[in-house]
Amino acid sequence: MVRTELRVIYGDTDQMGVVYYANYLRFMEAGRNEFIRAHGLRYRDFEERFGLRLPVADAAVSYKLPARYDDVIAVETSLAELKRASVRFAYRIVRGDELLATGETIHACVDLEGRIRRLPAELVALLGAGAAGKE
């Protein structure tokens, strides 16, 4: 699990001062980027080094409590499943000890032309160290 701290900016909120629901997906993306970085990669490496992309194929968020302007929140990101041609990340978004939201994203592995491809063994080894649900 990789923990990424963020501060909610005014632009993340709606007129009520509550984080707009779709921005939780942005928070999850920030967590995913830092998870990948913590495993020795940059998102850019998928294209430059491996000739691959990881587009979102599915996303889900379950909201528990609202985050508000100027809150310091943390996105806890983990690799939930690693398959031959897809990756599933799980997220917990917290404020201190309070659970604000949970979510997950599933990413297909595609080449630069958009065709489904198997994840390279090197990439599986970098991302999958200690991951649950490896196939």
C-alpha cells in the first residue's frame, strides 16, 4: 500500500464547499501515479519504455463522508489484482482516521495503437511484488 497526502483546493469543491464527486477519481489517479512511482516507474515509462498504455476500463467509487475545502486527505492505493492484460487498483481515501471513500479502477494493457497486450514480465515483477490476486 502506498499513501499519498493531498490538500483539497477550492477548485475541487462545489458550491456547498464539499468535494465534487468526480474529483475523487482525480484523487485516485494521484494515488495510482504515486503507487507506480514507489515501485520504480513513472507513468511515462509505460509508453516510453514498454510501448504500452493503461487506460481505465472500469471505475467505481463508494462515498462514505464528504471531504471539504482545505482538508488534508490521504489516498491509500494498493494493487488488488494483476492479470495477464489488466491491472486492478484499490483505493481508500481518508481524513485522519475517518474513511471518506473507497474505490477501484481496472486498467486494460494496450499497445500504442490500442490493441490489448500482455503485461511484460518485467512490468509484472515491478508492480506485482506482494500483490494479492496475481494470475
